[in-house]
Amino acid sequence: MERAADEDGLGARERDILALERRGFSGPGAKERAIREELDLSPVRYYQLLNALLDDARALAHDPVTVNRLRRVREARRAER
């Protein structure tokens, strides 16, 4: 593992989750399939981990664009309720 990859303090799984969120998915079910096949996680567990990552300063430092975008989406959904 590269030294630069650990400097942000995130583990490989956390970096992989953020990387998956940066991608675009075509068609229904494509993202859920990628979650299962690439990360070996259930979608429910994936979203639990992702939600925790959005509150983690290390994730923000690692990928501020993705984390801030997802935080805005999360807040918009909360406001709708």
C-alpha cells in the first residue's frame, strides 16, 4: 500500500466507498450490483458506512467534492421529511 494512501487516515474500505460514490451508474440496480460485487457489502451496510463517512473529517479531507455533494443531498432529503 502506498504511503500517500494512508496519510489521510482512511482505510481501504472507506476510500473504496468514496471512489464508488464518485462514479456514475447507468440503469437501475447498477450501483447496488457494484456495491455487492466490488465491495462485498449489502447495500444497507454500504449506506450505513457511507453515512458515517459523511460525518468524518478524514473523509472530507480525502475527497471534499464528493463528501460535500453527498452532505447536500442528505440534508435536502432530511428537509423533505
